[in-house]
Amino acid sequence: MPRLAPLAMEDLGELAPMLQGMAEQSGYEMNSLKTLGRKPAIVQGLMAFVGAVMAPGDISPELKSMVSQIVSKSAGCGYCMAHTGQASEGTGISPEKEAALWEYETSDLFTDAERAALRVAQGAGMAPNAVTDEDFEALKQHFSEDEIIEIVAVIGMFGFFNRFNDTMATELENSPLRYATENLGPKGWAVGKHG
């Protein structure tokens, strides 16, 4: 049960058109944003930040997706794990690679560059942060400084989402819940407080 109930769409005022458009695109109303709707300036700023971080850049949408999934898993946020897993379907990650993501260190499907980025994402999702100098040096062997900023910006963005949704016990919507139950459940994911 969520610790604060999401607002109804009709109670979101100036945010309603934007959130309704997002709901039409995704097929569901996002409870996290409807909860944050109590503070419209935060939602607007956050959406601008998300747009900037996830915009086409030097890092592929595939790697951004994998980083978002690993940092969310490491942080332990079941809500974000479900959302990032479901969102991966449109990024170009093969089904085989997606299925092996949680085993990125040992799977032959991942490059050394991807492993370096995912290792940093995993360490950064922990509290306290577990990224080592060695992890960062490995990242620098494969990525430019601009690329590293993009990778760490994805991690930082999901740091907010992970902490917010896990603290608020945001209730999972049906579509990401179904995805996570079918695809992440066999790997140990459980809805927990987000049910």
C-alpha cells in the first residue's frame, strides 16, 4: 500500500495534460508522477531532467537502459526494476541479452565496456556507494569523459527515482507489474511493498 496515495488525474491541475499524454503513450497512468503531482514544479523540473539525460547522446539507448536497470536492481527498488525492465523493450536490447542482464559479469553477451559501465551502476546503487577507483579506471578505459557524464547522469537520475519510489512504497501499475512478474519474478524479483 502506498504511503501517500497518487492524486487523481483531475486533481493534477496544470500537470494533467502532460501526464495524460504520457499515459496515452505508455498505456497507464504513472503512480510515481501522480504522487509527485502535489509539487508541480518538481514534476516539471524532473521531466526536463529526464528529457536531457535520456535524449540521444554519446551513449546508446541500449546502454542507458541497461544502466538504469542495474542501478535500480542494486538499489533494491522493485517499482523501478519493473519500470526499467519494461521500458527496455524499445531500446534495441536483444531478448537474450535482456534475460542475461543480471548476470552481466559472466555472460558472453556483454562487452568489457558494458561490464565496466554496469559495474559502476551496480556499485553506485548501493548505500553507501560502492564504486571503487578501480571500477572508475575501467570505465575510463572504454568511455570518454562526456560519455562517463551521460552514464553517471543516468545513474543519478535513477538514484532519485529509486529513493523516492521505494520510500513512498509507490504502487506498481498493472502493465509494469505484469512485465516484472513474468520476466523478473523467475530471477527473484518480488513486488514487495509496491503491490
